[in-house]
Amino acid sequence: MKKSSQFSDFDFTSREIEILRLAKNAYSCKEIADLLFISELTVRKHRQNILLKIGCTGKKEFRKFLREIILPPP
């Protein structure tokens, strides 16, 4: 994982930001899909893209990233 967790260090899409906000609030992929009216597979693909952008390799690192990142206001 990249050392910095500053939001501006990453080039997230608006949908990825929505998914990050929901994941930070402990929503599951299924719950996020239902809330955003997209498929669970689409949510998983967005999460995979997020992991690539932040240089994360697993769920444990992703959870740590979510705890540390400060997202901009909606």
C-alpha cells in the first residue's frame, strides 16, 4: 500500500468515491450494490480498481486504508 493516505494522492472516479464512502461505513458489496442500483459484480470491479490504485493487496490492507483515508465532503 502506498505510504500516504491523502485523498488527493489518488485519481478516484466519482463512483469509486461513492463506494469508498459506503465501504468506510462498513457496507458490504451487496448492500452497496443495492444502494447504488448496480450489480454486486460492478461493485467488486470498482473495489478491484481502487485496490490497484492504492497499491493494496488484500482485505486487511484495504480496511486499514479505509480507516486512515479522509474523504472530501459529498
